Amino acid sequence: MQVCGNPLIGQHLESVTATLRRREFLHVGSLTGSDSPDQHRAIMHALQEGHVSTAAELTRQNWLRLAPPVQQD
């Protein structure tokens, strides 16, 4: 955060880190989170192979799984 020189990033991350950690804890223990280790391995593999866009997409998909499902009425 210091490298980018933008103090707002650090402030924002401080305000959401606890919430994200709680959400991750609940997610990993759930049925939808049980495949999280496999997702992280796939992300690491993509990075090791130099497939940055694939790693970014896998990361995005992993994070979106943390969001509660949208209920339609």
C-alpha cells in the first residue's frame, strides 16, 4: 500500500479487512467453500505458468463466491 503512495487504499482495506476475514471463515467452512483450496491451487498454477489473465479471472470467481447469493422475488 505504501508503494502506490495512496493512503486511501490502506484506510479502505483497514475498514473492510475484518468483514472479509469473517466472510472467508464462514465460506471456507461451508459446502460452497470446500473447493476453495482447489481454486487457490488453480490460481497459483496459472500464475506460475504466466497466465495472468486466467489467474485474474479465477481470483475474481473465487472472490465472487464470498458474496451471498442474490435472491430473486
